[in-house]
Amino acid sequence: MFKKVVIPLIAAILLAVTLSGTALAAEGDHPELLKARGEVIAVDPAAGKFRIEKSDGTVLTFFVNEDTNYRGLESLAEMQVGWKAGVAAREDKDGKSWAVLVIAGDTSNFNQVRGKVIDVNTSAGKFAIETPDGTEMRFFVDEKTRYGGQISSLEELEVGIGAGVVYTEHGEGKLIAVGLIAGSAPELIKAKGEVTAVDANLGKFEIVTGDGTRMRFFVDEKTRYQGQLSSLKEMQVGWQAGVTAKEGDDGKPIAVLVIAGIRPETIRAEGIIVGVDAAAGKFRLEKGDGTILIFFVNENTSYKGQVEGIRDLEKGMRAGVGGYEDQEGNLIARAVVAGYPQHERPELIRDQGTIKTVSPGAGKFQLEKSDGSVLTVYVDDQTSYRGQVDGFADLEKGMRAGFAGYIDQDGKIVARVVAAGYPSADRPDRERPSRERPAPEEDSLLDDRTRAPIS
């Protein structure tokens, strides 16, 4: 019982308070690692892999092995669809992402808040914080409270330091801290401007900010670099630089992070989307003159219009893209505005029933409705899946299914979302190891999320 309580608590603390980077950074400074966070949408312990969906809709697949470390769970077998997860991974020569660290857990039963500690009463086992909006909140600790950051007990908590709290509320309104992470962070100096001087031998450089202020920074062995350089020796006068620094013991500003390089020229394009590969994070745009451009997206890409992420992009949508060309010659989208003009937007169709036939070769299935009528529904590479299925290959005759889609120019019904599975009473008595999602209830086969792809 203790383990069942502790593991979700640790996961909640790490996810709610430190997943933004602290927990991963605690494992060491590894700039070569891919770091991502999102919702777990598929788990396959037998194959040693799982998938998460990031907030921008990007889906990433990670593999685990004996070198993978876990926080909040002891193995991949404990992971569940719907949990929040943070991952640090290393990509091999074949392009597979191998998880070095996995932080995961169910945070739905917990609340979280951050603020500054304003009172500590160790004898009463309680403390208080003031949130950024000025609200005062008082929390109690018990033997199950877990600590992190620069403290390992309530006795080490000090007034004035920052704290993140994961808590539950008891029936009488008492707030119990299940996780408390606190500590004093050094005040950071942030600046950006043009590099005007570099002295790699003395470990220093200068920039001039937009308002004409000249600022000098020093680097040490802990300074991290991003952009077009991996050390101060590669920095050049005339480059644009962004610097995050802290004050050293001698008062000198020591750069913690330096991002520098030649500012890429902005590329703008408009046209029709003619292809989308969400897994690879790219799409194709055909301009008015027939030229086709391939744009890649990343965690910094923003979306507007009728889309919130790359998974919402569809062939035939009109799109405007602003981006730049990276050092490898790839076009990187900074902003994507896409959608159907009002008169071209397909009407949303939603229906449900029982799968009558599945035709893998034709990429379609037949759905028999409760009134006996039969619909033929097609899928494509933009169709997403919910319930007990991860893809078209998982659909089976007899499953309950619902879909949301539209009628294309040829009069065919094309599904954008398919939710399918066996209700509990009808589920076959055989193992389904790769489908750990709960069976969809008949009335909930299609929820509000099915509206997203084409609304």
C-alpha cells in the first residue's frame, strides 16, 4: 500500500512542479538529449515502447531498455494511457529515440500552486505561501509528504524562499501537502543584442542591446551554448546573441546560457497544403506558381486559424507560413495560419454503430447503425484513433465504433477521428496486451476532442 501511495505522489511532484526542466536537469547537463513532455497515448510494454502527444499535437515514440531510469513508476508496465509524462531521450543512428529518463504519473487527483514562503510552523506541521496574485494559502504536512529542491524536511523550509506545492483538499477544507519543492534560485540577468567583442582566451564577450547598452559577460565550464555555436571560440562579432546570466561570487555576470548566431532571413509563403506527415513533424505547401515547399515544425512553432497543431493540418487547407532556413537547408515554420475558407469548410459528420466489415486493402470499414443502415467509412494518414485501437489495423468486426469526419469531393465519407472498442459486456475473453485503454462506453465514443481536427 505504501508503494501505491508514494509512487503517484512522487510523479505528481515531479510532473506538476519540476517537469518544466528542473527534474531533467537534475540528472546532469546533457544538451544532446531530446526532452519532451505530454500525454501518454499508447503503451506497448512487450515491444518496450510508448508514445506521447505534446501540447502542439506532435506525437513522439520512445523506446526503453535496461538503462532507462524511471520517476513516478518502476517500469514501463505500470504506465497508463492518459498519464502525463516527461522524457529525456537519446537518438540512435537509426533515428530511434531511447528514453534515458521517464517521469510519469496520474496528476488528476492533485492540485498545484507556486509562491513565496511567508510562514513556517514546524511544531504545528504547517507552512504558508503567498501566490503571485497575492493570495495566502496555508498547508499542513504529514508523514507522507515528499520534499524536493533544496529541502528534505519542513525544518529546512525558510521564509522568503520560493516553493511549489502539490496538495489535496480534505473535506473540512484543510490543505495537505503531498509534495513540497522549495529553494532559493539566483536572480538571473537576461539580455539580447549584437556581439561586439569576443575574447575566448579570457572567457568573455560583449554585446550591445537594442537601447545601446554595452554589457560584458564571462563564461565558465558550466555555460551552455545553443544556436550556431558550441563554445565561446565559435562566437563571432556581428552575431545576434541572447544571454541568461547570474552574478558570480566576485560580482561578475557569469553566462548560464548563450544562444547566438546569424539571424536567419524570414521566409513567408502562402498556398495549399498538399501533404502532412505529423509523425515526422513536416508538411508540404504548394504555392500559387506550382512550387512545393516542405516545412518542418518544432516546439516553437505557433498555430492560428482553424488549427492548434500539426495534427490538425489537412490536405486542401489554405495556409500562410512564416519561417526560416536552418543550417541544413530545411525550412522551419515559426508560425502557421491555416484553415478552410468559410465556403470551402467541410461539414462535420458524426455517427456510431457496430463495425460490420473491415477492408485493410481499401482503407475502409462498414459501420452498421442502430436503425440497420450501413455507412462505408474511409480512413487516411490523417485519421487519428481513440479507445482500444491505435490504428486502422486494430479495427475488428463486432467492435462498437464512432467516427467524426466529412464527405470529400468524390462523395466518400472520410474519418478524421475513429473511436472503437468492445464494451465491457461484449469484450472477448482473450488477452489484448497492446491495448491498455479502457473500453469506450456507447455514449462516449465521440467526445469533444473529436471536433478538433476539422472544426
